[in-house]
Amino acid sequence: MRVLVTGAAGHIGRHVTDELFAGGHQVVATDLVPVDDPRFERVHTGDLQDRELVRAAMEGAEAVVHLGAIPHPNSDDDSALFATNCLTAHRVFDEAGRAGVGRVVAASSLSALGLAWSPVPQSPRYVPVDEEHPLLVQDPYGLSKVVLEEAARSAHRRYGTDFVCMRFPFTGTDDRLALQLDQVRKDPASGRMDLWGWLDTRDAAEAVRLALETELSGCHILNVAARDTSSPLSTAALLEEHHPGVPAFAELPGHTALFDSSACARLLGFVPKHTWRPGPPALDEEIPRR
């Protein structure tokens, strides 16, 4: 199919476009910076706040992958960060609906829960954290992802467009991942707020492709995380030290992740293939059920 990818030059965007090309899809790209890749059918350079740019990029698209946003909370103007991420999400979703696009896959974030960038340290209400966990968000970045998810629900109701909003944790591979893992190894507390969640970017790209190709309808909000933590310490030890007293509603042996991604596995058939630990990933382990 012909897929419009916003934020195609970004870290996840580059892996997603490679995955889509490998899957035989045609790709139209947008980004703030020029994208020089002859594989793209078209490239639109500019700001997603520009309605005419988005409309031009949307022409002929059968599906959209929306990755274009400020990807971190580091800003000297919180309101501007929030406004930019919210406006670009609404612009893309609304124009996709008006253009008759059938499917939109959007990068949300596990920051929507409100733990990762909270100005006041918080603990989850229970683990493993599923998509029904109460939202505790106080920071503008996490709040912008909550609004993205609500904008997707609104566009689905208005236009009938099907949506998959993927709540990603930290994503990385190679040096980017190695730096994150080294930080967590040296200081386990550095991963406390995001519950030591992570995902190899190659797995994130595969999840996006499956979200485009799988038959589904409606608007779905999905946790998409690795099945283990980013820490060499056991999950039980991490909880005891950094989140004591938090109820556990499932067994969490070894290095089991504190995010429940079983809905993603059931809906998309997605199981992460990559691990940072020695040896192959334990793909034969039973996926936790809510």
C-alpha cells in the first residue's frame, strides 16, 4: 500500500521506512529536515502544522504512520511543546480522515501514563501496567500523548478511520541502546520513573508494520514494550528497592517487564525478537494475560 510516514528522518522513522520498503510498500515521507532517499515516492519537507503541506503529502495515501513530533520533554517552553505535539497530531489525523485514509498508526508513548517525566516521583498503582492503568500525567510531554490518543478516538468517531496508537517506551539499538543500558546498569534508579521499559527500534518498526497490515477496526491504544527490563537486576529486586508496596497482579519472575504488552501480542501477533541479554530471546515463554 502507499503509506505516508511523518517524521521519516527521525530515529524510529528511519527504521520504520526500511521495514515498510522490505515489506513491499510504497512510502511518501515528510519531515522538518530534507530526506534524501531515492526509494521514497515523494518527499515533503516542512512543518506538520502547515495544513497545505499535510494535505499535499496525504494525496494518494492509503495509510499513515504518524511519528512526526517533538520526541522528548526537553523544552524551555512547556506550553509550546504541548501545543506543537497536539496540533500536529490533530492536523494529521483530521486530514487523514478527510482524505479517506483507512488506517493510521501513531507513535504515542508510555509517558502518557505520567510516570516517566513526572515532576514529583510517583509509583504505578499496580504492576504489570496495562492500558487500563489510571493516567497520572502532570508533565506537558506526557499530556500531549494523552491528547494524541484522544484525537485518534475523535477522528475515528468522526471519519471512521481505524487507528492504532502505540505506547512506546525508550527505543534504541546499537550505540543508542548501549548508552541507555550502561546508564541503568550503573544507576538502577535512573530507570525508576519509566519502570525500566525499553524496546529495540527494529522491533518497534516491525510492530508498526504489523499495525498497518493486520485486519482490525476501531481505535486501539497498545503498550508496545520488550518482554524484559533494561536492568541486570531482577524485577523483584527493582520493585522492592524503588517501588515498595506496589501490588503485583501477575507473576514477575526473573527480569520480566513491568509493562503488559499482551494486548498488542493478541491483536497484532507481535512478539519482540531482539534482546540485549546474552543468548536468544525467550520467545517460547507464555505471554502474560490480563
